[in-house]
Amino acid sequence: MADNSIALSISLPCEINKAWEAITDWQQQSNWMLQTRVTVTSQIVNGPGTEISAFSGPLHHWYPRFRFFGIVDTMVVTTWTPPFLCEVLHTGSIIQGTGRFELVSVSPNETRFDWSEVIYAPRVIFTLIKPAIYLGVLISLQRFRRTLR
């Protein structure tokens, strides 16, 4: 399996602490992540050791009843440095790799959100799915930005 990375950055219209609080409200991610239902699956809700499950698919509102029409991405938070950095390890049977987001204060009313993933998959498969992942994440981040206005 090859390491395959993808990264995006977006400007957020708020100060860094507000951005951090919004992005780390895991279950609220369901409101802006494209076709995804996010739940915290551990007793720890923030910080290292937090376990998260994200089901993505066209019938995500009816998960787990229609779990066969999507994919479950399980992850655990490995790095937690508020309000700047969060890293996760993808632990699922299908999606494996690492994820990272970093917030950078640009001004009192602007924060840069840098999102990246390294997905362990055969290069040919990653090459085929990368455009869809990129577009889905881009749409999701734009939706997230709108929630902060």
C-alpha cells in the first residue's frame, strides 16, 4: 500500500478560538460534512483518546439502518493542541491513515484552516477516488465556513 496525501486550506471568518470550538464539536460536523453522520463513540469527548465514527453515504440520516449504502470511518484523536492542532488516526477496516487539521490566526477576525489526510491505499485506487474526496471535502469546508458567519 502506498501513502497518498490530500490537503486543502480555507479562510474562516472568525477568530481562532471560535473556529476551534466549532471544528472540534464532533457531532455538529454532521451539519456541514457532506452526506456524513458523525458521532463520538468514547466516553472522552475532546482530547487524545477521543474516538469518533463518521458514516458517509447517501442515506446517512438513516444510519445504521442503511449502513450498506455507505462507508464507516472510525478514528481516534492522537494529538490535541488547542486551539491550533488536532491529529487523528483512521482505524477502520476500509479507511486507514492519518488526518490533521491546523488552525492559524491570520487576524482577529480571520483564521486559516489547513486540512490534510494521508490515506493508505494502493496508488491506483487512490488516484481514482482522489477527485471525489477532494471535491467532497472542499464542499464540506465551504459549508463549515458558512456556519461561522
